[in-house]
Amino acid sequence: MQLKNSITIRKKIIITGAAGFVGRNVVQKLIKENYFVISVDMNDPKIKSKYHKFYKLTVKKFFSKKKIKNIYAILHLASDPRN
């Protein structure tokens, strides 16, 4: 989507489990596809981009504490840590 001054607006996507193999690759692909990615994990996915924001929280704590508006999609890739 383009504005009058041609600044691209990126859609926000939340990814849980972004530090895993699949999650990290999905985050990198979405950033390349012009999305703003918010990742939630207990481990840092070590992705450096101005279009990526990392939260070191459990999924439960993230969604109970953070209020993020205008989310396009949520991808749940986190595993159950109790196993």
C-alpha cells in the first residue's frame, strides 16, 4: 500500500517461536516481503532489522500485557515448553 509521499506501510505480523529454525526463516522471509514482524520467544532470534521487534516473553505474558493494534496476522510456531 502506498501513501501520497510514496512511503510504504508495512503490515504487522506476530510470530511466536521466532527463535527456532522454522520461525527464524519465516521472520526473515516476511521482512523481505515488506512486513513488519513482531516476534515473541524466550530466546533471541538474533535478527537485526528496523522492521523487526523482539519480545522476550512467554506467549501468555505477551498477549496479556501487550496491546498491539492493526495486526494483519499471527503465526503460532512456538512449542509447549512443558515437554
